[in-house]
Amino acid sequence: MPPAPPASLCSWRDSDPTVKGNEEWDILQGRNVSDQKEMMSQFYIINLAFANFSFLHFVVLSTLLYLLEELSCYTIVPLVFMRALFPLLFFSYNLGLYLLTAISIDRCTSILCPLWYRCRCPQRLSWVVCALLWALCITVIVTMTALCQSREHDHCQVSLITMYALNLFLFAPAMLISSTILLIKFKCGSQQQQPKRLDIVIFLVVLSFLLFALPLSLSNFLQQLGYTVVSSQVLFLLACIHSSTNPIIYLLVGRFRRPCSVGSLRLSLQRVFEEGCDREGDPSEAAQQGWGQGGRGMAGGEVRAGGGLDQSSHPD
């Protein structure tokens, strides 16, 4: 029978002289872990912001060129340049979808496996994931562009269907499932486990994508199968609304608990990331779960590696 878990990680540390002797080192290590998790979240968000900005840029540019072509009586922009905008549009669109899926899975992992995420998660995981997603997105767009320029209609159609199916049946379900798990976890959890600002941001951004941006892939997929549902101009407008609302979501959630604050967008973003990482994986809860599952060995090994924050570093 494993011993009863302590009331908190701090009380267990006070009773263990070996842990108490390393208290200062544990505090520094815990702060270092929090800084690393903050950098991981920021790296994901920076890449997502770049994808959203690129999508808006290419949509506005293509719209202006289209209007100039309609209003003028002669060709202003070469046809090759106009055709190049389509792959760039969907490159930024797909990249945003891939990154948002990775962010949702990352936040879901931090909630379901807080001890592993805090102690065992590789420091450069976000860099590796982003590099792989960039490589996947480039591969998909280059393959689709090459097949569509080969003047083989069947090959082009197959590449487009594959790209849209990848968005609809792989990335979108993974995003939806992870976000649903986050929502259920917060609804069914204790009152002490309140959702963090960063989790609220991710959930709202995912909801915005599902409502405004995902119909673009769905409509194009059905169009390749011979069904026309909604005009493409309307769907691109909805996708632009999604990309435009993300900074607003960051700003509003950053000021969520300080409605009278007149801080800048930078301060609001800083609040989002600081709360999301400072409160990442409460050590006392992780210790109790570890004692319940693995007894003394679990608590003595992995909980001690989790940072060993003292009671002053716990969120109120």
C-alpha cells in the first residue's frame, strides 16, 4: 500500500530533507521550465499570426487586382502572376490550419498529461513541430501546383481533392476533438481548475476557424466532386473575418480580468502567455496524481523533476 499523499507538494518537501536542501535550485528550475513553456506557446502563436497575416495580404492583393481587371479594358497584371496567387493563398490557409491543430493538441496534452508536459516534454518540440508542418504545407502546395500546371485535368483534380480531404478529415477533426476535450475538462473539473487565458484564446480561435474558415475547404472539396454550395467570394470573405478577428481575441482575453485597464496589445498578449505558463500543471495536483498511481517512487522521481516550486510560487 503506498503512503497517503501529502496535502500539498510543499508540505511533502518540508518533510523530506533531501528535497528541502535543494529548494533554491528547484525554484530556479521551475522558473526555467515556465520560461521554456512560454517560449513554446509564443513560437506557435507567432507562426500562426504570420500565416493569418499572409492570408489576409494575398486575399486583399488578389481582390484589388481582380477589381482592376474588371474596371479596365486591358490586362494590367500578367496571367502568370494571377495564377501564382492561388497557391500562395492556400499555402497560408493550410499553414494556419496545421498550426492551429498543433496548438490545440499541445494545450490538450498540457491538461491531460500535466506531469509529462511539465517534466518530460522536449524543450524544442514546438520548433520541430512547426518545421514539420511548414515542410508538409510546402510539399502539398508544390505538388498541387506542379500537377495543375501539367495540363492534366484529372491529376490536378486528384491533387486538389487530396489537399481538401487532408484538411477536412485529418487536421479539422484533430482540432475539433482536442478542443472538445479541453472544454469538457474545464466543465467537469473542479472549481479550482479554472481555464487559463491562453486556453480561452485557443478555444475561441479554434471556434472562429471552424465557423468562418473551414467552410472554404468544405465548399472547395464539394466543388471538385461536382457540387456548388456557396460562392467562393463569400467563403474567402468569411476566411478573412477569421484571420482578422484573431488579434481582437488576443486583446480581449488579455484584458478579460482587468476590464478597466488601458494597456496596449503587447501587455494583453503578455498577460495571456504569463498566466498560461505560470499556472501550467499545478505541482500539488501533479504530486497527488503521481502518489495515487505510482506511490512513493512516482512522487520522489517525477514530481521532484517537475520543478519543485515552493508555496509562494503557487497561483492564488
